[in-house]
Amino acid sequence: MTSTPAPRCTSPSADAAVIINPIAGGARVGRGAGRAELAVGIAARRGAAVEVFVTERAGHARDLARAAVSRGVGRVVVWGGDGTVNEVASALAFSAAPMGIVPAGSGNGLARALGLPADPVRALERALDGRARTIDTGEIEGRLFVNVAGVGFDAAVASRFAAPSNTRRGLGAYAWLTARTLLDYRPSTYTVVADGAGLRARALLVTLANGSEFGNRIRIAPAARIDDGRLDVIVVEEQSRLGTLGQLPFLLTGRIDRSRLWSSRLAGEVRIEGDGPLAFHADGEPAIGGKTLHARILPRALRVIC
């Protein structure tokens, strides 16, 4: 990612570092400077000393957050989508610095779980002034996730969305890719072992949920809680594509737990086995693992502002 350099207010004892993804949610290149100016202005009105940065590449938000923690910044505010939130959360986990969120992505799953406002001004004010609470994070193959991870259909969508050939961003682009993927995706058979209890199923997806939804109120784990010390292990089986399509209204209306294809169990540790290398995602960021994936919950690993 490239951008106009952000205005910066630097201080060795800054109250907050604000890290901005300039193209989150399909924003035009160049919006980063405007977002940065807004953050500086709101902080000034509230008497807060801030440092403001605009990311320039994948992984940059993680590096900036780690550097902020090493400087002793009081809190780190991330303005971006689920992928940028994941980068910052990965850097802040098990540290004293809390994370604030200005949601600007295609899904904003964690922000919704925390009840954060969508309006950037209100979200910035909340991030600078709000109180912190402690939540869990998940870990899959050494990668942290704060909202959801998994294998199957959603991992395939994440891979297509992140592909260099996909230049479209935002909710519309994500919805279009989801519909296209549903037409040609073929489910696999997985063995899922959750705290020692096993299940073998031909599944459209296996989701490990810390939060309750993928984003945009698409709730995959309605009962999931981000601070209960357990993952909701969701399996959506597929018997036929027509049958799966017939169950979509349950997912789109937040009633997926009423679908006959949906099942859930709680676990602290999970193992997923397949017949070949497994594509998976962590908060929408795609990766490739081996034939077996290991995941676990990390209780009370992250402080967030809500």
C-alpha cells in the first residue's frame, strides 16, 4: 500500500498512536492524509498527545504497533478493517497497551462485537477516551486471531479477496466474490477434534469463533463470547449445493443456529485434519497449512477499548 505521508504529532510520552490503513473499505488512495488530519484534530480538541501513522504495505501496522509499545505509548488506535485490526492485535497481545478501533473495513467483526460506533469521529473519540476491557484471542498454527478463523468456504473467499489480481475492495466486492465462490466451491471432508471429542463431516466450512459473526451482521456463532475462555467450533455440513443454498436465509438473518446443517461445540483446543494441505484464514487473512491444523484459545490475552 502506498499513501501520502501522514501528519505526525510526535512525543516521547504520547497518549496514543493512531495507525491508519488508507485504503480500508475500498477508500481511494490518498484518503490516508485526510484520515490522519481528522485524527490529529480530534486528539487536539481532547487534549491528547498523539502520533499518527499511515500504513504503506502489508504487515506495516504490526510493525508500527510493536514500535509504539516499545516506546511506552498509552494506547494504540487502529483505523482499518479486520486484517489491519488483526495485525495490531497480534502486536499488542499480552502487553499492557489497549487497542482502540475505528472500523473501516468490509466486515468489522470485532468492532461490532464490542459495540463500537461506525462513524469515524465517534469511534475516534471512543478510542481516545474509552475504558479498556480484556478479551480472549485465538491462535491457529501460530497466528493470532481476534474474531474468527477457519477452513473451507470462508478461507477460499479470503484467498480470492487477498489475491493480487483482485483490485476491488469494500463490502460490494466482498459480497460479489462470496457469491462467485459459492458457485464453484467444492467442500472437503474434515476430522474435527474439539477438546478430545471428534467429528468427521463433509463440510462447507469449519469456523473457530471467538466473536459471533464474520462481519456485517452475518452471524456464524450467535452464542460466541469474546471473553468466555473458549472457542465456538462451528461445522456447517453440505449434503448438496441446492440444500446449502436453501439454508442461506438462516445465515443472512442471524439464525444460522436453527439450520439443520449447522452444529457447534465449545473447546479450548481444536485439531482439524484433512486429506491434503489445508487452506485457512485468521481474521480473513489467508494462509496454507499442512494436513493437520492446531488451534487454541488464549484467555484474556488482549486489552481493547470499548
